[in-house]
Amino acid sequence: MQNRVAEAIRLYRKGTQLRPSWADGWWYLGSLFYDQDRFSEAAPVFRHLLANPLYRGSAHAFLGLCEYETGRYEDALAQFRAWAGAGWVGPSELRDVGYYHFALLLTRDGEFIESLSLLTWMAQRRGDDPEIAEAMGLASLRMRYLPENYPPEFRERIWLAGKAALYAQQKPQQYERADEYAERIETRYADQPEVHAFRATLYGFEKKPADAEREYREELKISRAHLSSLIALVGFDLDKGDVAEAGVFARQAVAAAPNSAEAHLRLGRVFFANGDMAAAVKELETAKELAPENPGVRSHLAMAYGKMGRTQNAKAESAAYLRLKKRAEATTPAVIPPGETREKAH
């Protein structure tokens, strides 16, 4: 069998040299290299196919996998993003392995929410999968590692968080089992960062706001500048009408992450609640500069402009909000795969 594969590689290599435009030949050559784990040889073949519209989408995915296996993680992430932009083209086997490695690289890059969106979709399809659970644990605890290189002392913590996250996202959700694992991680690692914030997130899924708020406050005792906890607590305080404390948390959030649109949005909402429209607009305009495609930012900016009597600005922002909201409802989010009805590439 091995001799037959070697002969096939020789023939396809010779054929593509004689006729560089032979797209099928390049595809089969790359596939043979990939199946033999010869990733460094497969990568330039799939890169060659990026110029071919028929194979481009799947070539991005295979090239991303090759770059991952050879440790070229930034290049791999770029290829997976291009694959997503091309509509996730490819057979189911390619999609499964591609989604998984894409999610791992998103976690490594600090894009934890995007990673969890992708992994959640996979968990709902594949059930209690240990690889998916491990990947969800890394993303849930905001650990920028790949499964093959995180410190062994983190293993149990990652596993517990991953199992809790996986059960919370099953269809239907298995919150009782999720809580079992969440309680174990909180009992054993209560003094470690991200554990209480993770527990708070689960309480949010379970519609238990008081418990979520308590856990976010516990997280701040460990990580005083924990951004997602600060942002969440601003929301809780605004809902309760505690604008003074909301302002404290919002200012801490902006100080911790000056380039966070969400932090500026929350501070803008605090100023709005206090009736300081000029300050609110300043913060909301900053949020808009950082995240012009965020519907919530545009909505709150429209309200602030309206309060100031800037009617034309308010109308423009309201129109932008409606446009962005409609687009969000009509299109697939950036990294969440569609159903299994997409085009299947060769």
C-alpha cells in the first residue's frame, strides 16, 4: 500500500510539473501528502490552490491544518479565518477537524468568546467529547494554551471547567451536571483567577443573577482589574439603580482596558443615567470608534444625541442601529458554522 501511495505522489508531482494549471492534480497531491502527515510538503501545494476558485475554500482549511501541525500558528489562524469567510466549504470530516483547530487557535490568540461560540456549536453536535471539553476548559478559564503545551498542574482545573461548560451548553442543557463540576472546581481552586468569573458565567446561563453577581465580586477579590467582571457588575448596578457604584466599576474597567468598546459603553451608560449627556456622548463616541459595528453602542449613542437635541445625529445612529441589528439577525456570526447544507468541496 505504501508503495502505491509513493507512486501516486510521484505521478501527481510529475503531472503538476508538466501542467501547472492541473488543479485536480494539485488537489490530489496535497491530499496525499496530508494523509501521510507530510504537512510541510502539503502546505505549498494547498497554497498553490488558493488561486483556484473551485478549491480555494477547502484549500484554506487544509493549509490552516498544515500550518498548525508545523507550528506556524499565526499563519494557521489567518487561513482558518479566510476559510470562515469563504463559507466553511468542505466535507463534514474537514469541517469537524477544522472547527476544532480553529477554536484552539482562537483561544491561544485570546479570542475566548469566539472560541467558545465555535466549541459550543460542536459540543451540541458531538455530545460528551473529551477533546471538546478540554478545549472548552481552556477557553472558559481564559488560558492561552494549546492542549499539547499547557502546564500539567492545570490539567484538573481545565478538565473540571470543560465538563461544566460542555454540560451547560448541551441541548437540552444539563445544568445539574454542570453545577456538579463547577462546584468541584470552585471548592478546589477558589483562590485561582478566572474560577469565580467562570462560575458567574454559568449562573448567568441558569438565570441566577444574584449568584452571578456574588461570583463576579469574588473574582474581583483575586483579580482587581478583571474586565468581564467589572463590566458585568456595572450592568447589575445599573439594573438596581446603584449608579454610584456602577460608576466606580465602569471607571475601573476603562482604566484596565482603554481600548475596550464595552468598557466605554458602560461608562457612557453611567453618565447617561446621571444625566451628564456631554460626558455620555464622549464615552459612547469613543466606543463607536473602537467598535463601529456594535448595535448596542449605536443605540445608546442615538439616545444620548436625542437627549442633547442633536436630532440629525440621533436619526443617523438609530438608522445605523437598525441596519446592524437586521444584519446580525440575517447573517451567520463570524465564527459560528452554518448547518450541514453548505457546498461540499472536492
